[in-house]
Amino acid sequence: MPHETWNQKTPGVLRLPSGRLIRGRGLRNPFPTGEKPHFGVYLLGNEPAPVEWETRWVKWRDFWLPSDREAFISALRESLERSERQRVEIACRGGFGRTGTAMSCLAVLDGVPADKAVDYVRENYSRRAVETPWQKRFVSRFG
């Protein structure tokens, strides 16, 4: 069972079909109230500032795709596994394009068909998730 300190009503939290919870956020926004994550995946063109929890940085320029697909997949698999027992967040600058793309790919790993994953994340996380046609195509071919 997922951790109990974040729930579906916590702002920015996506509930995957398995019941696992992942928080998405934009790093340019103030840090959200409530519990800090145990683990974070940061999707940025430059290495993020250090934080007090364990992190993975995936090099990913704004509006593009991950620079290293294998590192991206590895970070997602680790996020999915950890989210069963820990608070996990995924973030980029704005919290929509790269974060939405990553959350859509996580949904695929959790059992959502690739051609439905963007809609799933837009319905359950943010209607602004996944900003470019190539991000959407990336998700539709993910898996």
C-alpha cells in the first residue's frame, strides 16, 4: 500500500492505476506545504540545486525530450518502485511539459496503454500536462 502522508487530494499528486502516488511540481513555484519527498527525479537542462532527500537528475532541456533515454527509464523504474513505500516527486521548471511527459510514461509502466497515457495524466494530474507534439509522440511510443 502506498505511503499515507500524501493522498489523492494533495495538490499535484497523481494516483496511478496501482494506487501508487507520485507528486508532480514546478520548481519555479514555492515549495508545497506538507511532507517533503523521500526521493525526487528532476528533469532539467542543468543539474539541480542540492536538496535534503535522495534525487536523480535526468538531463532534459525545456520543450524537448530526455537527453539519455536509458537514464530516464531507469529513474522512472526507481520512482515507481519507491512510490510503493515512499513519497516520490517528479519535477521540472514549470511542472507540466517534462513532468507531464514523465508522469505519462510512468502511467505506461504502471499499466495504462501508451495511447491513453497522456489523457490519463491530463485527467488525473493537470490538463496542461505534455506540452509538445513530440512529447506526446514520445509517450505514445513508450514501453
